[in-house]
Amino acid sequence: MAVVFDIDKDPRRQTSAEAKPRHPEKAHRPDQPILRKPDWIRVKAPGSPQWAETNRIVKENNLVTVCEEAGCPNMGECWEKKHATFMIMGDTCTRACAFCNVRTGMPAPLDAAEPAHVADAVAKLGLSHVVITSVDRDDLADGGAEHFAQTIRAIRARSPATTIEILTPDFLRKEGALEVVVQARPDVFNHNLETVPSKYLHVRPGARYFHSIRLLQRVKEMDPTIFTKSGIMVGLGEERNEVLQLMDDLRSAEVDFLTIGQYLQPTKKHHPVLRFVTPEEFKSYETVAGAKGFLLVSASPLTRSSHHAGEDFAKLKAARQART
């Protein structure tokens, strides 16, 4: 595993004249120990023919995936099924969250052809459900809202039967941005809280907890037919009662779907894993969240926002139908 201040040698992301550190804001930080993973966190290494085909399509369309950028442990499993989560608006984020392995810095200008490229890849992969996420783009007047909307429209035009799930930034201080995205009518609107409010200062310093809650609530107010979703990581030092309060906050915003997964430390420069939460604790969280009224809950060590997203969307629809 490369340390956080290693120079990026990917030719797609550097000029011949210079190379940039992936996380310049973390380079000065002291190394944090990386705990040995317990037996219940084990994943299959990628490399099947199906994985290679997904990789080829992604590279041919010059696309970025959060699977690669964030080092998702489920990448091998998902890509074997031709499930990839596309990360639009580049590979460089304007924020510097302590848990995230996506590079930080000043992003490049938006690629006007990207929505069409994403739509082409969705069609080639034959996806029935696709997840689109992005870096934070605080440098843009609308935070990238119109680019999200263009991508949704491009996928709809090319693959009308494909359902679309988006995982968005918080559009903090971007007046009118949320309305643009909601008007494009994604099937699922996901925005992750990531952690409990007491950890925001150190884990997610550029975000505001109650702004994110309100963002999800406003989606429901504008279009109640859109499923809303949010996720958190555990193992960052949160207390159980804080997680339960977070569940109540999300339910007050009528959020439909909650995901809870184990935080895994990308490098020695990132926030340390303070504890590995046991599968039994995850099961308890799932039971409590279900009792609080979520349509769907996924809680396990390897749960991630887009893991099994297609299957989960079918479950969401069935749960809504059963409840109404």
C-alpha cells in the first residue's frame, strides 16, 4: 500500500513536467498505526475475465470510478458482475476528509463529453441499475449540479430502462443546486452523512451535519417519489447512542434507506481505525434501524453505499409497495 505522500505516477493524472502528491494536506501528519483486519473482513482479489472486461470498458471511455479511487474492498466482486460506480467531474476533490482516499487539490475543468461517455459505458455494460457519484466541486458555482443532471439525462436517453442512483456532495452554499439535480429525477438520491456529528470536526471538516440532514429532507419535499438514502462508517470512535440518534435524525428527514459499514484506513496518514465493529453489533444496528422505520437497512463490515445497489433498489420498491 502506497503512503499518502507518494508521488502520483499515473500518466493520465500528471504532466511530464511535474508530479503531484495525492494528499498534500496529509503529508505532514504523523503516521497512524494500521490495525490488522479481523477474520470477518476478507475479500477476493480481482482478476476474472468479467472483471477484465469491466476494466476495459471503463478505460476505453476514459472514466473514473470510485471503486478504484477510494480503494473499495468490494471492487473485485462488483466488477465481476459488471457493476461499477462511476465518479464524475474528475478524480480530484476540493475537500480533504480524514477518511477518504480520493486525491485532493484543485480539479481540472469539467469534461463536457463526460455525460455521453458515462451513458456509453452504461449501455456497453448492459446495466439495469447504475450508481453515479462525484468528487466535491466547491470551485464550481453550482457544485456540479448541472453536470449531474446532464449525466442523468444522457443515461436516460441511451438506456431508458436503466434505473439511476446518484451519490452526491452536499452542495454547501450552492443556491439552487439541489433543485437542478432533483428536477432530473434520479430514482435514488443518496447523500452520505459518513459519521456522527461529534466526529465531523476531525473526520469531515468541510461538511455540516445538519445541512446534510436538511438536504435529504428537501429532496423528499420536492419529489416524494424519489427514494432517499444515506450511509455512515463505524469504527471512527463513535458511541452507540450517537449512531442511534443519527438514525432518528435521518428518519425525521424521511430517509428510506440506511447503510452502515466498517471504516477501513486507506494509509498511515489517514484517520486511524479505532475499533473493528463485530458482525453481531452490525446485526444489532440493522435490527434497531428497521424498527425505527427505514424501508431498508444494510449493515455489515463490508457494506458500502453502492454495494448490491441494484438488488437493493428492487427491495426498496417492494418495501414501499408493501407499506402502502
